Amino acid sequence: MLKILRSQCSPFIVQMHYLSGKVVNKQFTKNTKPILLYKAKSNSCSLIQNRSFAGTSPPVITDINYEKLKDFINQNDVLIIDVRTKEELAATGVLPNSHNIPLDELNTAFESAPEKFLENYNIPKPDKDQKIVFSCAKGIRSLKACRYVADLGYKNLFNYTEGWFGWESHK
């Protein structure tokens, strides 16, 4: 949660409340540059969380729709990771060219050594600059996955907001 505390004088203080309950205070002035952390469609509502990137440019998580995902699949220049469980995949089906890393394994997977990642998921561990699309059933877990890998320093992240059910509805 982000609270902006305004006072009669500049600068003002922003309190960032993280899930851990830790409160971080940061002082901003008129010269402080805004940081874009999440880019969403203009008609969608999203939660923005501020994170520290130690002087590097922050990742941008971009929502994509069916048409953009089809373009990515046709260009074959993006890694598509479906974060649904193996049981869900067996019951419904899979996106073309996608790889499965269930959400509950994501932290272990992306923090593992490249050899272990390859051994467990049969794909090379992505570079921090590689384009990665995350998908799930409806776009909720995939956004969580995007946020998690953004915290690890990955920069080119895409959330397929329609998820498997959206993909199926376009067939």
C-alpha cells in the first residue's frame, strides 16, 4: 500500500507498506523523477508497488492481449511461461510454445543456478533482458509472477491478462 503524506512545506514523505509489514519512508522533492513500475491498459486497474533498483532502470510490466501474444508466438522471440499447475494444464490445455513453471515453484526456479533451471524445466534460464510472457488461467497469478521476477532484476516482462480462458475464447 502506498500512502502519500502531504505537508504545508516541500518536500513530502511517501510511506510504502510492504506485505511483510515493514514501513519504508522516502523523501521526494519537486526534482524527483517519477518511476514507472507497471504499465497497464488505460481501462484496467492495477496495484503499483515501489521497489528499489540500486540505480538501474526499473522493469516495466506490460499487459498484453490475445493479438499481442499471437504476434509474440509468431515472431518466436519471447519465452512464454505458464504458471498454472500441472493438473490445470492437463485438464485444459497449453498455450503454443509455452513452458510450465508453476507459480509455487517460480521463486526456486528463478533463483536456481542455470544448470539446475535447465535440468528441471528443459529450457535455458532466461537472461535478465530477455522478453518473458507470463500466463495463467485469468491473468492474476501471471501478474504475481511478473512482479516476483521483476524483484529479481528481470526487465522485459509481459502479463497475458486474458490467460488460458481468454486464449480459448478466441478459438
